[in-house]
Amino acid sequence: MTSEPIPDFTSAEQELVTRLLLHRYGKPVPLQLADSELQLDAASGELTLCPTLYWSEREAQFVVCKVANSRYRCQFFYSETEQYGTGRAGFDDLENCVTTLLQVQADHERQSPLLSSPMTAARMAGSEYSGPVVI
């Protein structure tokens, strides 16, 4: 069964992500266009080629995959064995997807045992992001 290809990220979508990253990190962060093979239907086991935005910042790698028109999945990772999601299966709003991904990664970074390292603390001192309030 052949399905319609998923449309690439538009220039407006790429510009939105670029703005969000500039706001988060206070500097331009290069985006790379890529493709990811994802299993979108657990029942079929079939892999679907999905347009992907990739960037790397502060020792973490990030991917946002477009799984349909206005549908996104995301994760960040440090290595093959250290991968994290947002706790949500998907998003229908790209801004919410990227913002949530950045918040979850910032929270993870703050809670990491590496934070006790003087180098990591010094690196984070320049960050203005304080993350969401957890109650």
C-alpha cells in the first residue's frame, strides 16, 4: 500500500523554528533538513519517510519530524542509548512542539548529575531560560 508522501517543511515552518531557537539560545542555531524513517502505524510495522528538522546545541541533538500536514513528533538525544521525548505522542502545532521539546530538554539538563560540574554550571550561567514551573 503506497501512501501520499508527507510534505516537506515549508520555509515559514523553518523560519518559525529558527526564531524559537534564536529566542532560546540568544544566537543563531543552524537547522539541517533531513529525513527519518518512522513507524507511523504500529499495526502495520511499515516505515514511512518523514521530513525532519535537525539541530545540535549544548551537547544535545534535536529532531522534529513532520508526520502529516500540521502533525509533528520530536525528541532529543545525547547518544544512541540516551534518547528522550516530551511525553506526548505528537503535536498539531509546530510552535508548541518545539517549545515543549526545548523546555523538556532544559529541565533534563538542569536535573542532570553533570550540573555539579563547574564547566557545565559555567556554560549554563548564560542561559535565560528557567523552564516551566512543576507543581
